[in-house]
Amino acid sequence: MDQLLLILLNAAWQIAALALLALGLAIVFGLLRILNMAHGEFVMLGAYAHVIAGQLGLPPLTALPICILVVGLVALLIERVVVRHFYSRMFDSLLATWALSILMREIVEMIWGRAYRNVPMPVEGLVQLGGVSYPGYRLIVIFLVIAGFACLWLWYRKSLTGVRIRAVVNNPSLARASGINTSRFSAAAFVTGCVLAGLSGLLLAPMLGVEPSMGLDALIRSFFALVVGGLGTLEGLGIGVAVVGGVQAGLSAALSQTAGYLGVLVLAILFLWRRPDGLYRRR
Amino acid sequence: MMLRLDGISGGYHDTLVHRGLSLELGAGEVLAVIGRNGTGKTTLARLIAGELPLAGGSIRFGGQDITRLSSWDRARRGIVSMPQTDMVFDGLTVAENLALTGAKSLGELGKRFPRIAQRMRQTAQTMSGGERKILGFVRALVSPGKLLVLDEPSEGVQTENIDHMVACIRQACADGTACLLFEQNIRMVEALAHAVIGLDSSGVCYRAEGQEISRQDMLATLSL
Ligand SMILES: Nc1ncnc2c1ncn2[C@@H]1O[C@H](COP(=O)(O)OP(=O)(O)OP(=O)(O)O)[C@@H](O)[C@H]1O
Ligand SMILES: [Mg+2]
């Protein structure tokens, strides 16, 4: 019984962490139709906010505003100078953001070196749930993800801003003819996606650690979730992270960590091959 | 003058569709632009809306030079356009399509086009071709603006509903709105136009105002 609860909690944790990681990539792809290969580097940059706060001798909580500010500014700069020239050019944008990812990694390495750093848990302690004691910080993240996604979905489906966003994605030229500044919209969408990537790095750093090359794993796992769920919708993202996170957690519990990773890899390949549109298809 | 084009040129890549085209349109007036398929009506509408860049000439709207303004800035100043294709947001419901215009209610338009008022929750994608045209038309007419640029609103719409469109445009013009009507439907043009411009493959081939507008000449413009 307790064993089952632990497995479920671990699955919930895997899914929540993956949802957090993949959200930024899904937003950029869904709204701008480009695959941001530098997504993982924004996750990495967000995680480095802990390091910046530490070096400046600031309290740990200031890592949050530092993360938003640094990642937001870098993303805005990159969007205005590079990325905006590549919208609606899938392959070129892939190459451009891939080059940017290398550049970002190199710059971070130049500033902070290659060393792997540990980040202490912001919230220590275990919470007793039935017969299981589970890290409190993970429970907090799980809760934040569930609440955050619920709010995001409601806002996207029900608010006038949500309607405007869907209008731009649906018919950009009519959106412009209705007075919507689509250039500013694209910048806002890109920056939002990157800042969310940064926030996921910030929140997950206590588990993942911080190092310049941590972005690749984040990108690949986010990409797998998007492939399985269906690129470009919030619903697809939800299904994708649930399946991928669930499979990984299940196989890890039943067999081993490696089996978990392998299972996800096989799943992603199967989907790319047999069902490139993912599980969730828009009407 | 509400709208004034001074020798504008424009088209696609290196093929100019229009060379040095000029026209004027005052408040409360309807200027119809007619021409056979491929003579550049849609191109002209898109140049005015700012969807296509000008290769030369200038555009003044409401006394200001808008030549260099983006399409959204033109829209915010009061140029409302209904494109020939994709005139609605397919993925949105009727209600969402209308909400984007900022209009609170359909008013008279709701009575003339009851189908629209009854289908508020339907996704635009699932409507018939004619219904989508009508929704695009209603969207344009409830939008706050000073100039309507309508690209073939009557295409694929049944006569009875075209008559409703005519009545709605008349009402808008009575309230001071100007209308640039791109059409091939002679009846609609006759019912509305204060002035007519005819296009053929080499540019403007016909201009007439008020009493001079003749059905014969317009038919000649539309046939070979
Ligand atoms: N996107 C484009 N790229 C290149 N050429 C184009 C493009 N769109 C239209 N053209 C060309 O420009 C010319 C004018 O086309 P336009 O669509 O303005 O005609 P139209 O008068 O609106 O025709 P219709 O009555 O069929 O709507 C045509 O020769 C057409 O082939
Ligand atoms: Mg046309």
C-alpha cells in the first residue's frame, strides 16, 4: 500500500517536473511555430540564478527575480536580433537557435566555468503522507504545477487575451488587420516561453544540479513529451508529459532508471515514426 | 478626403501589379473597384490595408500620411478590412470572432443576419462558405472604424443576403463611414457606388462618378 503511494508520488513528481520543463518549449512552438533548440540553455540560465544570487551574497529567494530578469533580457535580445528573422522558416530557425544554444553554453562556461554545482533545497524536510515520508519541496512543486497549469488553461480558453493569442496563431494577417501588433506579440511569446524555461531550471536546480551542459537533457526530454502529446497545444502537452513522465516513473520503479530512459526513447521514436501528430489532435 | 492614394505602385516580389494608381474617397461615400479575375483588386486592398509593402506613391488617411505605417497601426486608426479569403478566424467561435472587434452587440446586423446571432458558440471553421462570408462581413461592420475595405463580400452569398449587405453598408455610410468596395457583382455596385473605378490588366481602364456610372460600361469592363 505504502509502496504504491510512493510509486504514485514519484510518478506525479516526474510528470510535474517534465510539465514544467516542457511548457516553455511548447509555448514557443505552439505560438510561433519554431522549435527553440536553445530551450535547454534557457533552463540552464535560469538555474544559474541561484549561483548569481550566491555570488552577490543575496538571500536565496532573490534568485527568483534575478532569474526572471536575466532570462527575460537575454531572451528579448535574442528575439529582436536573431529569432524574429526566422519565423515561419522551420529549418532555418532550428539552425539559428541551435547556434545560439552553443553560444550561450560557451558564454556561461566562460563566466562560471564547467564545474557542476549543488543547489541546496529551498525547503528542507519531509512530509509524512500515510506511511510514506516525501520531500516537502517536491510536493510544493507538484502543487505549483497543477495550480499553474489550471490557471493557464482557464486564462487561455476564457480570457479576451487568450482569444487574441489564439486569433494571432489562427490567422496572423487578419489579426494585424484587427489592430494586433503581431511583431510585439511574437517577442512577448518568445520571452514568455524562455522565462518559463528559466523558471523550470530555477525550481528544478536543487534536484538537477547546475552546470553549463545541463540544457541538452532538458531539451530532449521536453521534445519527447511534445512529440508524444502533439506539438503545439496545451492539451497535447498535458497528455504528453503524463505519458512520458508516467512511463519513465513506472519503468524506473519496476526495473531500473536506465530502463526508464530507454522506454521513453523507444516511445518517442515510435511516435515520430508512426504518429508524428501525437496523441492529441485539434479538431 | 478620408482616403487618398497618390500614384501608388505595388505587387509581389518583382512583378508590379499596380503602377501609379491614384484615387480619392470622401466620408460617407462608396467607391467601387471592379475588374475581372486577376486584375489586381485584392492586391490593391492589401496595399491599402498595409499587408503588402508599397513600391512607390503615398497614402493619406484622415488627413495624415500613413504610407509607412504597419497594418495594425492603420487598423487602429480606423481602416477596417474584410479580406477576400480567410475573412474570419477559423479556429474561434462566432462569439470570439465578434468579441475581438470590441463590439458589445450586433444591433441591426443581428436582425438582418439571424443565423449569425443564433450560432454564437459554433466554430467558424464548421460554417458554410456563405455563412463565413457573412460572418466576415458582420465582423467588419461592427468593428469601430472610419473606412471599410471590403474585398468581394458578395462572392458566394445568396441574393437576399446581398441585399441585406447593401442595406448595412448604406446605413454605415449614412453614419459617415467611407467604403471601398471591391466587387464583380454589378447589382451591388449599382445599388451603392457613388463612384466606380474599373481595372484591367494594364491598370485603371474606367472611371465614373454619380450619374455617369453606366451598367453598359461596367459590363464592358468585366467582359473581354
Ligand atoms: N501572393 C502572390 N504572389 C505572386 N503573385 C500574386 C500573388 N497574389 C496574386 N498575384 C498575382 O497578382 C495579380 C492580381 O491578383 P489579385 O488577387 O489582386 O486579383 P483580383 O482582382 O483580386 O482577382 P479575383 O477577382 O480572382 O479575386 C494576378 O496576376 C495574380 O496572379
Ligand atoms: Mg481578389
